[in-house]
Amino acid sequence: MNAVWKASEAQDAPAPREPKIEREVHKLEKRLCRQVGQAIIDFNMIEEGDRVMVCVSGGKDSYGLLDILLKLQKRAPIHFEIIAVNLDQKQPGFPAHILPEYLAKLGIEYHIETQDTYSIVKKVVPEGKTMCSLCSRLRRGILYRVADELKISKIALGHHRDDMLATFFLNMFFGGKLKGMPPKLVSDDGGHIVIRPLANVAEKDLVRWAAQRQFPIIPCSLCGSQENLQRQRIGQMLRDWEKQYPGRTETLFTSLQNVVPSHLMDASHYDFKNIKITGQADVDGDKVFDDEAFPLPGVAGVQVVQL
Ligand code: SF4
């Protein structure tokens, strides 16, 4: 049953003499569908009868999310509804016609919520101070209310793998916490399930998909806030690492799914105080005096041991 969430070989098999570029696009589509389908399965994101509210901002990520979910909806083993929702915050220059036109053309259920949070934030936050915390708090409250009014059971957001990694490092560097961005959670008001079906998807694939699908992108800097400066720096750090050590992003992302509380220092997650001798040898156990061995980048099978 789960397999139906993934790209179907028969349905998606490329034509025999497809030009290279089309094959690449086809591969990209298959990968996106497979990765989103896998996240949905792994975290039980969407269930029978769900009404999924897809928050669409006009950025490449939320367009991509909506697009891939609509594709998966057609082949999913369960029935669920998709409702696209956009919040028009009345930022100066926001082209309010673009999303309704796009969504109407898709022929799907959608809702545009217009709330002038921009004026409120401008009025309340002193000039030069960051507006984002109040802005996003207001946005959250509005979206939760809209979700209730539309009888939504899941709220889907367009955060992807690289957002999740950046959040992990932001929390570590600035918050002193090992804390990322969960693929599925209960909202801060306790009343909604929020899902991130793009959790496994690389940002560069969403960039390529947006170009391929020619989404009518709305620029995200209309509010003029400097909010994401630190996030941008972390993003650059991750891209630089990836350039220098290809595959590092994937390894980092895998590490978020392989947590070993006994080898960290949070006593609330591991009962260090009451550790007892087991008398049993464990091949995977800690080697105590020896450092871990890691594969040498780019040289399969070679191990590096730090002395
Ligand atoms: S960047 Fe602008 S729109 Fe986004 S949260 Fe900050 S103030 Fe709001």
C-alpha cells in the first residue's frame, strides 16, 4: 500500500528516445515525488479523510509543495483533500492577483486571507528593529484561525531539508540547543497538526523544479526586513561545506535521524546516574580510549583515525 505514495515506474517510465533534458526533468519529478511520499509514510503525515491546508506564500518552496502534493493525491492509496491558503499581509507591492489567478487555473479549492499585519507591525515595532517575531506571531494566529474555519486537519508547510538543517545549526549556535525543525508537530496553540512534507527534499531540487514549472514567484523581500541574515549565513556555510566536502549535507541530514542520547550530555534524555555494568560485550559499544574511525572523504573503505 505504501508503495503507491511513491512514483510509479509504469506511469513514470521515460519514453525510449527522450532527449537528455526531458529525462533529467523526469528524474527530478520522480525524486521529488518519492522523497515527499517517503516523508508522508515515515511520519504518518497524511491520513484517510484529512483536509490538508497547504500554506502558499508565492515562494518556490510552497509552490513546489502544492504541486507535488497534487501529483501524489492522484495516486495515493487514501483519499484526502487539499486546500491552498495564502495570507495577504498587505506588504507594499504585494501582487495580490498572482496567487488567486494561479490557484483558480489549477481548479483546486483555495482561500485567500487578507489581513493587514504589515501596518500593525510597522506601527508597533520601532524603526530599525526586526519585525519578524511579531509578524510571524500574527501570521501564525491568523493561519490557525483560518484552519479552524476551513475545518482543516493538517497544516502543511513548505520547509525543506536545508531549512531543517539551518534551523538545527541556528539553535546550536545561538540557542545552545540540539534542536531542529520537526517534520510533524503539534502547533504551539496545541490545536493543530503541522506537517512538513518536503522534509527530505533538497533546496536545489526545488529551485530547479520551480524553474521547470515556471511558477509565478512572488519576491519574499517585500517587507524589507533583515530577518533572515543569520539564517542566510548558515545557509551559505552549509553550501560552502557541500562544495568542499561533497555529500556533507546528506550526512548531516542523516545524523538528525540517528540520535544517540547515551553519547550526548543531556541527563534528562539518558539516565547517566544509574548506569550499571552489564557484563555483556557489545561490538557497537563505546571503545572508551579510542577515537571513532570515519571513512576518508572520497576514498571508499579507507578509515581515518585521529591520533
Ligand atoms: S521577513 Fe518580513 S514577512 Fe517575513 S516574518 Fe519577517 S517581517 Fe514578516
